[in-house]
Amino acid sequence: MEPYPIPPTIPQHRPLAVLTDFDGTLTQRDVAEHLLDTFASPDWRMEGERWRKGQIPTHRDLLQREYSYFHTDRHEEMVRYALKTTALREGALEFVDFCTQKGIPLEIVSGGVDFYIKPLLRQYGLAHLPLCSMTVAGATADGSMLADYPEGTAVCDRLGCCKCPRIEHYRKLGYTTVFIGDGSSDRCAAPQADVLFARGPLARYCAEQSIPFIPYDTFHDVLAALRPIYETIQHAM
């Protein structure tokens, strides 16, 4: 797939700020799906079919129904399994180090749940990164997990945790915004960022919609493309 060319209108007098998806982007696989396949009834996948048929009203409802297949009495077991079986995407730590060394704000925006994201971030020394995601809000009488977004989180009916306000937040602070993603929950953010890195389903969607993007497979690819953009901006400033 050939990417659409990045337009020459990238702001060159504003520093960079980076927002990245977590599952399948910062990590090699979708951790939530892997945990559901391992610890939940196979019926959880029926919720996605109901969503596609319009039987579930919002994406928040979809995720809440999917995550209700988790049982809180297996919380620690699921976390241990996630820590044992989840790898970061190649080059991720080097990319974070680059952002840290250059003073580039880096934030994780995810439709996943913090009960597995935060332990994984701690395991890889990334607990200092700001995180926007769902959180465990309690449990039902039978122990099913209740997940929701923290108060104040912008939520999109179609895509869940709305990543666009986080992009706009950094733009208002005077940053050139960079977004890195891979899936359907990243679609609304894709055309909003000044610089977009896309892979997998997101890359295919952007190609179909003529949304300019830089393809990547690893974070070495992201860093190789972003470094000259950073240097150009630094020179212009």
C-alpha cells in the first residue's frame, strides 16, 4: 500500500507533541482481545456482531458489555498473564527515550482498561506517561467487571474514548500534533493530527479516505520518519 504524501503544511514554528494508541500500537497485540479470548466466554465476540447490526447504541455500551465478560475475582490472574505474554512493539522504548530526551510531550490515549495498561506500563518503566483510558468502576453482584471512562473524559458514541480533544488540547498549547494508531477507534483522530502514523486497519481506512499518513511497522520506523521532522522544526524555531 502506497501512503498518501504528507502535505508540506506541517507547522514548522511549533514544537512536537505525540499521542499514541496502546493496544496493537504501543504493544504487539491487542491486549484486551487476548485477555478476553483467554479468560472470557467466547460469547464476548457476539457483542461486536450486535454492534455492527446496530443493536448496541454506543461504543461505550459495546465496551462495557465486552468487558463485563471479565470477572473481578480473576483480576490478579489476568494481570499476571498480561505481564507474561505482552511485548511492546519493537523500538517503543527507544522512541519513548527520544521523546523524553527532546522534551516532547508523549501521551497514551486508549479504548482499553487501566487494570492491565498501568501494570504493563510499570513493567516497562513507562508509568510516568500520561494515560487516557477506561477504568474499573466496580463489579456486579455476580462479579462481572464494570468499566467506564473517568469523569471529564470526552466520549464518542461511535468510537469510545474520543482522542480528538487530546489532539486539540496540545494544539491549543501551541504544539504540532503527532498521532500514532492502528485500529478503528483511531479513525476520528486520524485526520485531526498534523502528522499521522498508521498501520493495519487504520492505514487501510486512511488510504480509502485519502487521509495523508506515514506507514509504520515498528517504532524504529516512526522514529526514522519523525526525527527529521523534529530537526526541521527545531531549525525553524
